[in-house]
Amino acid sequence: MALSSSFAPGLQASASSGLRTLARFGFAAKGIVYLLLGILAVLAATGSRGGRTADKQQVLQTIQNMPLGRWLLGLVALGLAGYVVWRLTQAFRDTENKGHDAKGLAQRASFAFSGLIYAGLAYYAGKAAFENTAAGAGSGGNTRQSVVATLLEQPYGQWLVGAAALGVIGAGLYQIYRAYSGSFAKHVNSSQLPASQQRLVHRMGQVGYTARGVVWGILGYFLLQAARHANPNEAQDTEAAFDWLGAMGPGVLLVVALGFVCYGLYMLVRAKYPILHGV
């Protein structure tokens, strides 16, 4: 009994250390994906060589085409898997102390939903890295439109898709709320980040969350149009959102693209100076 109790704290500390490592790798992998999304869109907005609007699956393909691309993609896949584990840990262990009331359960459900989204991305990256196939080529949009088509076939299908669209738009508005309400400031001010750099990182986070909110709002609009017209092909991805912004003018696309770059850098800072509760 004494021997097992002496091992218990060590095992718990080891598990916590492993979760922290997975979370940090996850933040870094997510940061790299957003950074590349933003850089490609910046190049597209400025008419530079190699620029393109892309979605997350196409970013994985960009990584795959780099020197040692399969190895890099494998590392990104592992990092994204770590992010999934951390998000599910937040949801089921309630590491953020959200509680069991309606608001708390909704926030914990959002952690789990985020984890499931990145699980798909981790799967595409891992499959491409280990099987040497094209990373997510065309799979993201096809999967999204297939899901929307299935929903539209259900009773009250258009209402279901419309409700999902409003949920995505709401998530976009929440990103903007987070940017200016200061709710994400705890990830900066409570970290070991030098005080002289906290203001800069906070601004990067604000710009990044705002850009995400804008793109999520556009994605929700696409989904709403799919519901109105009962046409799953109108449910588009990040690439189409960037194209929609580009149609307003290269300056509009450039501003949002720089926001994605800022968000990517912000996530990389969080990887280096993480705030992880409950582990």
C-alpha cells in the first residue's frame, strides 16, 4: 500500500507533464497552420509570387511540398493531435472550471467541438505524411458539403442548416468579443512572458481574434445561403472566404490576412509561455 501510494504522486506528475507537452506542441502546430494561411493570403493580396488563398487542408499540402515536407507534416500532425487531446481534456476534466450550468456546459462543448475539428485536420496531415498521399486534397470542401447535403435531406433540413449557420456566425462574433472584452488577456498577463512584451502580444491576439471572427462570420453567411437555397455547394471554406474578401479589394484581403499572421504568432507565443489550468 505504501509503495503504491509513493508511486501515485509521481505518476500523476508524469501525466500532467505529458499533457502540458502535448498542449504546447498543439499550440505550436495550430500557430504554424494559421501563420502559413496568413502568409499565403498576404502574398496573394500583394500579387507576390507563390501567393494563394487557401484553406487549412491546402496549407498542409504546402507544408508537404517543402524540403523534408513529409517529416515536417508528420510533426504538425503530432502537434495537432496534441491539441485535440488538450481540448478534450479541457472539455471532460473541466480544467477551466466552467462548471455544470448551461453556460459552462456550452463552453465545455465548444472545447470538445474544437478538438473534433482539429482531429480531422490531424488525420489528414498524418495520412499524408505516413502514406505519402496528397494532404487533404479536396477532402475538406467535399466533407463539408456532404454533411450539409445530409442535413438538408432531413425533415426541416433547411432549418437545421440555418441554425448551424447562425451558430457559426455567433462563434465569429464571439471571437471579436474575445478580442476587445479582454477575456483572453489572462493568457498573456498571467504567463511568464516579459512584461515589456505583453502589450505587443496582447495586440497581436486582438488583431488575430478579430480576423478569425470576420472569416467565421463569412463562413456562417455561406452556410446561411446554403440553407436558404437548399444548395450544399454554397457551403464554402476559408479559401472562398478569402476570395470573397479579395473581391472587395486587395487591401481588405491584406488586412485580414495580416490578422491571421498575428494569430499564428500569438499561438506560437502561447506555446512558449502556456497558461494551462488543471495540469
